Amino acid sequence: MSTAVFHRIAIVGLGGIGASLGLALKRAAYRARLVGIDNAESLSKAKQIGAVDDTCTSWQEGIAGADFVFLNTPMPEAERLIPQIARDLPEGAVLSDATPLKLKISNILRADEKRRFAYVGLHVLRPASEEGLEGASPRYCLRARRTPRQPSSGLKARDFSQGS
């Protein structure tokens, strides 16, 4: 059993990546309460495969009290939701996402001068042949890889290095 750093993890968007994260956390016996936020059909499937503990269709309700929020929505939806989620996130929480355009997300968040939470952008690789919740698998998450860190605006090339 792992010791939970986070106690309530909200996963906004339970497609293949969001559900895979839930399954990976369950497989690792991570003790946080996993809350899935999506439409009723996706929530039912995610609950059925064991990817989440609790479900709701309202992101406001779902992120209430969450200390980690993982956003897994298409980019246009993420651009709309992030400023709203940022406003409502509890102080000290962590926001992460699986969107492809990290600089765009960073710029949206940088505009929020009152931000009280941390942001960690993730990039999850999974085969296109396994799209959707039906292709969810814990094998896509929680594997350490050396990847280049993406520089944000204001950083020089010398400021970024290989992560681990």
C-alpha cells in the first residue's frame, strides 16, 4: 500500500487517458479517493471498470475539496474550463492536464495573479488505436521516463534540462 500524498483526486474527463490514470492509481494501491467528472454514460463505464470511487457530472462539485485535479478534455474545453477551475481550486492544490498545448495552458494560468495552486503539465502517450474509455489501461500511466522539460516563456534554452 502506498502512503497518499493526495487525499482526493478529481479526474475531469474520463476518456481513455483519464480512466487509465484512475486504473493506474488503483493498481498502485494509492489510497486517495478518486472522483470522476464527466457525462453520465462515461461515469457509468468508468465506475464499472473500477477507475473511480465516486462520480459526478458537475466539475464544481467534483473538484470541491480536491487536492489534485487532473484535466483530460479536448483543448477548446480545457481553455474554457481552466480559468474557472483555477478560480475554485483549494489553496495548495495541484492542477495537471493531458492537453497537447502546454505553453497555451501556462499562459492562461500565468494571467491569474492570485493563483494559489501548483500546475504540472503532463503528456501521456497512448496508441491511437485504443481511443476512448474502452481502451483505458493502467499501462499508459505512472511509468518514469526521461523527457525534456518544456521551457515556458521567459526561460532561456540553458534553463531547461532533461527531467527524470
